[in-house]
Amino acid sequence: MGAEPTPRREVVTGAPAGRARAAYRDATAHDDVLVRKLMRRQVRVGLVACSLLALPLGLFPVVFRLLPDGGTSPSAVWLLLGVAPYPVLLATGAWYVRRAERNEGDVDGR
């Protein structure tokens, strides 16, 4: 009953399983450059998508200001507010997703 036995030590003699060896000696620097490039491209795509959304949606107040007060029916205004933005939102979202996946695929090599 005395002292507990010391745990057995394992010796690792090879490369860790599941990790491929880097093709470059300085692979981490190469990966950092790729990640920075991907981040810049994704930010650029995000800014373009926000611009594509902000421009038409931001012009709604101008459109409403230019419409004559008595000549426009309330249903036309609600149609413009309730229906018109959705195709723009869906198209911009679909474009953004395709572009973001393409950017990631370019980095991954897919």
C-alpha cells in the first residue's frame, strides 16, 4: 500500500497524425498572407453589399418627398415600402453569399 506507481511516459517519435507537412519552410507566413488577402476581399464584398442595399433603400425618403401629396394612393406607398425592398434584399444577399464562397474557395484551392 505505499506509494502510488508513477504514470507511464509515452514517447512520440513521428509527426502528429492528421497533419500534413507544409510544402513551404515558412508555411505560417504564407498562411498569414492568404488569410489577410481573404479578409480584405471579404471586407470589400461586404462594403459593396452594404452600398448596394443602402443606395436604393436610402433613396426612399427622396422618392416619397418627390411624390405629389394628393396624387399617390396610400396603397402605392405601402406597396413601395412593403414589397419593393425584398427583391433587392434577396438579390444582394444571394450575390454576397456566392461571392463570399468564391473568395473562400480561392483560398482553399477548391
